[in-house]
Amino acid sequence: MEISNPSDNSMVLVENLNVTFGKNQIVHDVSFNVKQGEIIGMFGISGAGKTTIIRVLTCQIEKKNWNGKR
């Protein structure tokens, strides 16, 4: 997935997010950019990692369990 260079109006930038718990990889290589004023939604099947991504962004999951850039 290619993401354009973020400009000054980027509010959220996630690059290559990976989340693991033990031997289970919950999120694999997720990247996205949300610009100021945009409204986004996340959808997917149960267990796809939507809530886990939100928990990383809101600092509810310790850094030891994820890597990437947020």
C-alpha cells in the first residue's frame, strides 16, 4: 500500500503497524493517513483488528506489543 507524503494537515499517520500478543499476530502491516477534516470508518469481520488499531492509537496497548509508526 502506498501512502502519499503527509502534509501539514495530517491529523493521524500510521505506517506499518504490527500488533502481536504472544505468538499471535493480530494486526499485520497496516498503514493509513487521516487528514484534518476527514471522517473515516473502519469495517471488517469480527476479529479483524479494528478495535486493536483504535486501542494502539489511544495508548491502551503497551508499546511492547506493537511496532510501527503512529
